[in-house]
Amino acid sequence: MCSPKPTGTATHWCRNWPPGGFGTVRGGALYPVPGRLEADGTVKARWEPGEGGPGRKVHRLTDAGRARLRQETVGWGRFSGAMARLLSPGVEETRGGAP
């Protein structure tokens, strides 16, 4: 299982996600996200020198970002719980759906 570091590039983190996770994430889908998070104040970014290569931009959560993460985690728990209940065996019979 992948255990992402608290800092690092989002591309590196997603490309090293476990096979049971997101699968392949295209860079074009990912690159706009850190900029939006920085613009809304949930992350702070800074450049670090590269080790034998170009520098890299690293991101850290702000206090507002940690608060949002807690909110999103609660919301995701509710959503995933509802989906698990909906997709569990026997739901069709209890809701009057077709067999």
C-alpha cells in the first residue's frame, strides 16, 4: 500500500497510487487542481531546488485546508456508506425493485 509523504508533487503521488486505487491518472487531469486549491487558500505552495534536476513545486495544507479535508472526509463517509447500503445484496427486494 502506498503511503504518500506529506509533501511532494501531486503527479508523483498519484502515479504511485496502489493498483486498487485510482488507476492511471493523466497529468492533464491533475495539473489544474493544485492551482485551484492554492487560489482558494487550502494549500500553500513553494519551490524547492531539485536534486540533480529541475526544481519542484511542493504543496502543504493550510489550516483552512485541514478544515476542508475534515469536512470532505465526513461527506465522503456519508456518500460511501449510502452507496454501500444501496449496492448491498437484498436492496432490490426491500425497496420493491425487480429481482
